[in-house]
Amino acid sequence: MSKRHKGRLPRYVIEDKDRYGKVRIYLRKPGQKKVPLFGSPWSPDFMVQYGKALNQNALTGEGPDAEIATPEQRPKLGAVYGSWKWLCHEYMRSAEFKSLSGTTPNTRRLILESTWAEPIVPGSKHLYGEMPIPKMTPLAVRVLRDRKAKFKTAANDRRKIMGYVFRWGMEAYSHLVLINPVRDVARLKHKVKNVPPWTESDFQQFMKKYGVGSKERRAMALHLYTGARGCDVRHFGPQHIKNGRFAFTQQKTGGEVDIPVLDELARELALAPKDALAFILTQHGKTFSQKGYGNWFNGKARAAGLAKRTAHGIRAGAATIAVNNGASTRMLMAMFGWMTEDMAIRYTKTADQKKLADSGMKLIRLVQIGS
């Protein structure tokens, strides 16, 4: 008598006793003949047989009931069907992953690849990349998280990205991915060390060091009056300005930013070298690399007596100034290209409450009624 063990055997796999009472394992799809399978369910060898057996008659596309093709029919991914590495590969081939923009896809890929190379136990030749999906339990996720515990942000990022894969897998391969084990693994608690924001006095000190028309001051103006990160500022050029507006796509998030060119920024850009594709160039007339730009700008900040200030902190400083001058959460999102309210709320919480209260109280005055 056949028996289907949900949650223990792969989809369509059954156990059946032969006439001698010995348990045999088969793949049995509705309307098709049984295909014998050998070995322990979920083992690498078993899953290779399973993948081939699923495709003896026809291939199907991606989706909840998608099935793996034979090795000759699918790209060689270097991963066993049904393993953690295989699921990650499938996720990175998905429309969801391909819709990501900026540096996000590469960041996720590197994080996932790092999990494959982790040994199941220190010194073992067996790696998590080879782990069958059912064995990727909350305990396994917790171990992978804690391997990065020394760097709590990295540990939480690893946990988060793994969660994306399992969530996608539960829809795309529901017969293999039955749960999202990340849900039962908590984030590591830690205090996030925010980049020190520039203060108004910091900006004044920098401007005093570098005069009007200098490359340093022009770089500062681009940061301060566009709210952009260094990875974007290094690419800015005349092509980003049209009809008095500054428009660009953020490299990190892919978010679109479209803001007016303030007079202060326009005056500095008017003094930039003509016919250059970028407003900020190296001494050799080339565009800065991302790391090179950060090193260059941070060095200029140190030379101005601002050793603890970085290019990234300008963005935080600009947001703080905007909030203290009355900018709302939605305004901040539009100005700095934030996709959610989380980051904007972080700044509104730390705003100069007294200054905002002084401005806000004026809004509840009643129209004076005659005596």
C-alpha cells in the first residue's frame, strides 16, 4: 500500500512495499508510470535521480510547480538539485532578482555565496551549499548567522538575504521549500553606529578652507545641495542638469531623484571646467573610482581640521538641517531618494524639537476675534 509522507519526502515521491515486504521508493506523478529511485531521500545522489525522473516526459517553466531539467538541458550551475546552493542559483535566475537595481544584486550574490562556503562544522569537508533544503532548518540558519556574530550587521544581513531566498522558494518550488526557517531566527541586537553627520559649523569650516571655484568646494556643493552619496557625486556632470533641475538615478538603490538646482550650487558649477563629462575629476582628468573618490574627499576634510567627518556624513548632515528647517518625512524621501519612511523618520526623531515647536505653535493660532 502506497503512502505519501508530507514534509518528509519530496513531491510525488512515495514508499511502496514489494511482494516480499521490502520498502521501495518511487516517483509517481498522476497519470504516469512509477519511476524507481534509489538511496536515501534528500541525499545528493537521490536528488539527482529525482530531478531527472521529473523530466522524463516534458519540461515545465518556472513557477510554483517548476521542475528541474536534466543536466544536459539546463545550465550547469555546479549545484545539486534540491540543495541550498541550487535554490540560491534559481533565485538569482528569477524575475524577482533580476528586477533589483544598483549594487543590490551584487551585494546579495556575495552574501549568498559566502553561505555556501561555510563548513557544516569547523574543519568539515561538507559545506552548507550542499545541504538539502529540508535540512536548512532554523538551527542551520542560526549557525550561519552566528558565524558572523563578530560583525552583527553582517550577521543580520546574512539572515535577511537568506530569508528572501526562502520566501521566494516557497512560491517557486513549493514542493521542495515547505517553510521559511529564517522566520524562527531573530536578528542579533546591537546598536547601529551611525556615520557622524556634519554640523553647520563643520560646513562653514570646510568652506573657509576651500574657496569659491575650488574642486573641493564644488564637491561639497554637489553633496550638500543634491543630498547624493559619493558613488553618485563622482559621476555627476552637465548631462544631469536640464531646465534648471538636477535628475539622476541612485547607484545604490536605483531610486530616481529629481530636484531643483539651488542658486548656491549653480554658482559653483558655473566655475567648473568646461566641456568635461564630470564636475569632479582626478588630477589626470579622469573620473574617480568609488573608493578613490572617498579617499580623496575624506583627505580634504582632514586637511580642513575635520578628521572625524566623511563624505557619507554630509548626506546625514544635510538631512538634519532640512528637518530642523521644517522638512517633513515625505519631503525627505523625495529629496534624498529614500524608498521607505524608515530612514526619514530616523532624522525627524532627532530633529531640533524646540525649533520645530516654535514654528509649529504658530500653526494653531486662532483667527483673532474682535472684542
